[in-house]
Amino acid sequence: MSITDSIVVCRDYAEMSRKAAEVFADYIKKNPHGILGLATGSSPEGLYDCLVEKYEKGELDLESKSDKKAKIADKNKKGAK
């Protein structure tokens, strides 16, 4: 499944969350430096749970998605102490 597919019909929220996680994971694998805009609120929580599960199983590498500026700021803050 790709991010360009327009409509996917699912039986329930759990299936929709799994399918959405597949789309996100596929995008992340194909675009390691791509930018993700993530929604807040309770609607996408199932998606995020599925992504965490994939990460914990080693099926998804999120290292390229980490905030490099935050890492630099954290390193500078620790060095200032």
C-alpha cells in the first residue's frame, strides 16, 4: 500500500490503525529523510501504537526522524553544567 492510495475500507479502528501504520512505515523506509507531520488528539493513537510496536520489534528505524537540533541543544545544555 502506498501513501498515494486514496480510499481504504477497513472493518474497524484496529484494522485502520494497522493499515495506516503500514503506509507510514513504508513511507519512512522509502524516504528516510522525509518530513512527517503528526496529528495530536486521540484519533491517531492506534496508528501511533502500531508504529511503536513496529519500532520495538525492529521493523521500523526512526533514527533518521529524530530531531537533530534537539540533540545538539541537549548536548550543549549538558556541556554547560
